[in-house]
Amino acid sequence: MRALISLSRSVPVADPGQRAESSGSRSSRVVCPPARLPALRGPCRSGQLKATSSFFRMPAALVENSQVICEVWASNLEEEMRKIREIVLSYSYIAMDTEFPGVVVRPIGEFRSSIDYQYQLLRCNVDLLKIIQLGLTFTNEKGEYPSGINTWQFNFKFNLTEDMYSQDSIDLLANSGLQFQKHEEEGIDTLHFAELLMTSGVVLCDNVKWLSFHSGYDFGYMVKLLTDSRLPEEEHEFFHILNLFFPSIYDVKYLMKSCKNLKGGLQEVADQLDLQRIGRQHQAGSDSLLTGMAFFRMKEKTTDGPRKCISVPLECFAVANTKQS
């Protein structure tokens, strides 16, 4: 028997048995039931088009935030997704980060293992909360970026009056520059975004490589968004769905085991690798860009190359109470 204990004083905890809430009123438009995923996955046009976009290696200290990171709201979502559909044909390494409203509940009861507890912690919080931001950065296999914009920061609907959150997390995000009033008024509907993402060539594609840091919650929110449903009760079911949407995942936190003396959160790792951030910490676009930089810098330093970590246990995603940045 499992139950939830609330950690948040901000908003009452909803019944965990209720269906996961999604923004907007189009709940009848199911994005993709998990049972249909195997038939949808494929190579996604891999090799059908030659890379035609120019590229550059980014001298971080010389590049302004607005030159490489595109802010996406409801008003420009479809236009920017059209661009991404073309970009991903040539730049199929995607660094990803999310911002979400913290951790508000803990599961209590009996658990088979610490891994089971960590997954139930992730599941109950992802089911109750909403994603706030998603950052996607596109590179090719050499770590080269498309010229101009290479990072998209998607800003989703979020209402501080109606939605659940941890006050500490919201304060941190507000101090990092998130505009919660604008999220409420101009934020992206998650169902509409998921519909566009499903046909973008970004997910369900064997040739796309995902780069992340400490990403249990990141991928939890992505699975919830794409399936428009609560996360599976069991960890192995979650990984099955995750592997269908995201066949190749490299988590930098896990790959740090291949590099001597690397430790800490994303910013600490970036400092140790002599990387300079573009944009502000704790914003999804900037964090995804820094994650991609860290991955390719670490790839240069390791002798055995990156290791695919989709097949290792949940701790490779460093699922913990909060995500270090």
C-alpha cells in the first residue's frame, strides 16, 4: 500500500488517482497512446537529405543570448516547429533540459528497493505537476551548430493561482528570469505542442541522439506530455515507453564516470570543462545549450567514447529530490 505525503504549502495536493492534468481544453485529441508507439517508430528520414545548412563552432564568450536561443510562445510555436523539422535532418544530436515546479509530494509505504522508491517519487510528482519550460539544442555528430538559432526555449502555460508548485522552486525560477505572468497569458498549450512534436522528426526516431543531464524528471515530463497520460506504475513500463520515444539517450551525469575528477551539477561540470554559459542558469534553453557543450567536450576527453545509458538502471538519470544545475 502506497500513499503520498505533501511537502508543499503552496497548493493543496490533488488526488493522485485522478487523470494527469494537461493545459488547454482539447483533451479528446489524444496525442499518442503508448500501445501505438512501436508502429510509429522508424528511421525518420535518416539519410534521405544531405546536410545543406551551414554550421559553426560556437565561441560562447562572443555570442549573445538572442543570437542563438529562440524564445517560443503560443504565437510563434508553429513557425518555429517548421524550422525544427528542417534542422533535425542535418543536426540530429539534441540536448534537452526542462524546468518544472519542483517536488511537492513524497510516496510513503513499502517499496521493493531504493530504485522503486525513486521512480515512485518521480511518478507521483510528474503526474501532479506541469512542465514550465523545455529547451532543445541541435548539433551534428561533430558538435557543430547550425548557423544562427540553434536552441529553442519553449514556454508553456502555467498559472500560479491554479497550478501546483513548490514555492522554493518558483522563487528560484522567477529569480532566474522566468516570466510567470507571460506564461499564464501567452504560454504554449501542451497538447498542441505534443501534436506538433510527434510529426517533427524529433521523437520516435532511431537516428536522433538525445543529450541530457540528470534527466529523470526531464524525460518523465516528456513522456507525460507526449502520451497525455499519467506515467506507468512500474519503472520497467516507463523505460519501455521512454525507449520508444527516445531510442538513444546519453546522460552527461552518468557519462561523468568516464572522466576523472568531474563532479557536481551542470554548472560545476561546465566550469571544470572551461565552458562558458550563454543565457541564464535555470532557464531550459541555456541549460540545454550548456549540456550539449559539456557532452562534446567530455567526448573529446574520453577514450571509450560516449556510452548509451538507456539500458542501465534508473539511477543513471540521477533521479533525486531536485535536479542540480
